[in-house]
Amino acid sequence: MGATLVGANCGTTLANMEAVVKEYAATVPDFPLWVKPNAGFPRMDIETEQGIYDMGPEDMAEYALKYMELGAKVVGGCCGNTPEHVAAIAKAVKKQSIVN
């Protein structure tokens, strides 16, 4: 229908996002996908009333590579991601690009 990219953003765990990416990739093979997951599924800190995300930068980097293997062309982060998370994603993606 003319889309340049199709993707998923936010609201689930990294493993569930992997399942979403697999489903998208199976629908139209080789179609460019983008993925911007949370740093895990949030839980509420009762004292501060802030969301806490349990996935660290290394977790995000690991899953970024999984998403790329499934066909993602753009990988980033949404809620709970910090500059350190994004830096870890970028480092992993760059390293993988050099290897391939």
C-alpha cells in the first residue's frame, strides 16, 4: 500500500516484541521493519509513582540484534530507554554490520 517501513513501538516485553517482529516478517518477507521497544514491561514504584524498567542496555543490544536478524532495518528504544540503552543498541548494530 506504499508504506516505506512498518513497525512496532512500546507497550510490551522484549521477548513479546520479538514475536511481533517475527509475525510481521512472516507476513511480507524482506519488507523493511522498524522496532522501538520499551526497556521491558514497566512496573510501578509505589513510593515515587514512577515506572521502573528492568531491562538494561545490554539486554536492549541483545534484542536489537535479534530484531535485525528477523529483518528490522531500524531499531531504537521507547519508554524506559536511556542514552546508555541507545548507545548499546548503536554499538551492537555497528559491530554486527562490520561482521556482515
